[in-house]
Amino acid sequence: MIVVSNRIPVAKGHIAEFEQSFAGRAGMVESRPGFVRLEILRPMQSDYYIVPTHWKDEVSFRAWTMIKGPRRLCRLSRHSLGNAL
């Protein structure tokens, strides 16, 4: 198993929007072959969320990075949060 973590800055005042955008993408990564689990860790003293995804192996993770969905989600998040990410 491998774990890939993303550190995502979220501007103050945009936390609710950020969390809603994650809720709205339900199933986007969970349905991918080799996916194990995803966590969204809310910061207590910073503006950065940590989002670790757990994968069966590196091949599964690399296959996920090659599809257009993650890129589309990133663009959508940046746009909807006023480039806060």
C-alpha cells in the first residue's frame, strides 16, 4: 500500500465552500481501481488541509493521475473559491 498526501491551502472565509466542493465530488476517486481510502484532515492552527489518499499500489495511483477527472476538479475548486487554492 502507498499513501499520497496533498497539502491544500484554503483562504479564510472559504472553508465551507472548500468542504462542500469535496462533498460534491463524492465517488470521483473512490470508484477507481486500487483505491483504498481518502481522508480530509481539517487544520486546527493553519490554513492548510491535508488530504491523504491510500492506494493498493503505485500503479493504481499513477493510473488515477492520468485521467482527466482530478485535473477538472482542481480547476473547478480554484475557480469556485476565487483562486483561494
